[in-house]
Amino acid sequence: MEEGTRNSSGRCSWSVRDGRQAPINTIEIRRENIGHILQRTGAWCAALALVLAGCTTEQRSPGQGSSTFTALCADIDNSYECAQAIERYQLRESANAGGVARRGGALHVQLQDGRSVTVADTSPDEESAAKYSFREYLSEIGYFLLHRQLYEGEEYVMLHHRTGQMFAVPNVPVISPDGARVVTTFPGLSGGYSPNAVQIWLLAPDGLVEEYAIHPRDWEPTGATWVDGSTIRLETRTHAPGGDEIRLQSMELKLRDGKWIIPSVP
């Protein structure tokens, strides 16, 4: 879904909200120029100019999926059923499918060179059981994102559109503005089956490489937003010894001289 935002200078930005963060291009349109736009390009462009001139501020929370995905799962408590609802929606829209099709208990993913990779569910009676659901095609970095429901817990799989290699990540990845990295967070102190972690993954030519990871013991990450290609804003929370939430806080993770550094910890 596309959405406009107005910044403090009165300019409007146009961003893409489809389950990932994308670079924002700034466009400035003066109201007095709309009549000229109408004469030059027709009513459609004038209408678009009016929308951009009056847009409002809103930003998607990374890792929570698009508003469409949220709406699809509003009345669903089961993570696998939610993932399947998203898959059905995506596969109904050919533009969203990205060369993915379901046949029974398997997903068939068409790679860049025309080859097909089959990702099949495994036996539900085994502890190694896994069920896969298609979430989306991340076209700007060349990965298919799949949800993997495990015997206990869940995770995501990024499938490279050229090699077919699969890389497991604990949560929905948030893409950097320059498309060079993704960040994932998982609040493991509150429960769940994945470690409490912030992980930064470098998008190498042939796959995903973990560039940085931190596993804090006294706070947990609840989300991440790229400020720019070398700065990540983390949302965190800490808990009292009894488990009650006591503090929410933001902090920044910065890339300095080739190393990721947290200037101050909550």
C-alpha cells in the first residue's frame, strides 16, 4: 500500500507500505501550481497533486507487516492460520505472487533463471515438523519471504531468487534504505522459542551473512527502524524481576568504522 506523509517543512514524501521499509523520495508540489499541472497533464495528475499536497503523517511499524496483513489476521490467534490467510490473499493477486504457487502441501517458487524450487511441508507428527506459507516477494533485494511454522514456535525463511538458497531469520526482516542489509528483532524475554536478539544481516551476492548480533539479558527489542543506511533506531523494553514491564525506551545502533555500536544501553 502506498502512503503519503507531510514533514515539518511542508513537503510531502511518498513511501511504500507492504511489509517492509523502503527509501522515501521527496516531492514538492505547490498548491498554486496545480492549475498548471491540470493544463499540462490532465485531471488525473491534478488529482494526484491534490493528494500529495494534503497528505498526513504516518509510518509503518517495522516487523508488524502491512496494514492489509494486520487486518487479515485481526480475528486470528493462531500464527499458522494467520500466515495461511496472508498467503491466500497474496496468491490471489498475481502481482503479489512473484512466481509462487501452492500445490497441496508444497510451495513452488520460480527462480530468476526459470528453475523451480519446491518447499514442502513435513510430517506434523514429528518434532522437526515444519509448515510453510508464502508471505511476499521482496523485489528490491531479490528474496522470497516465507513463514515457517515449527512444532514449537515459528520463524521466517528468506529464499534467494537467484540461487534458491534458504536462510532462516527469527522475524520479519526490515530492509535498509540502501538495500544492503536487513535487521531482525525478537523479544525473547517475554516468551517464545527464539533467542532474545537483534541481528543485522548483510545481503551478500550469494546470500545472507550475519554481520552483527546482540543477545541482551536485561532488555528486549520490540522493533527496529532504519534511520539511514548506517543507523537503526531500536524500540526496547525492560522488565521487573517478577516479569512486569517497567520501562519502554528507544536507542540507536550505529555503524562506525565497519563496526556496529550501541552508544548507550537502556
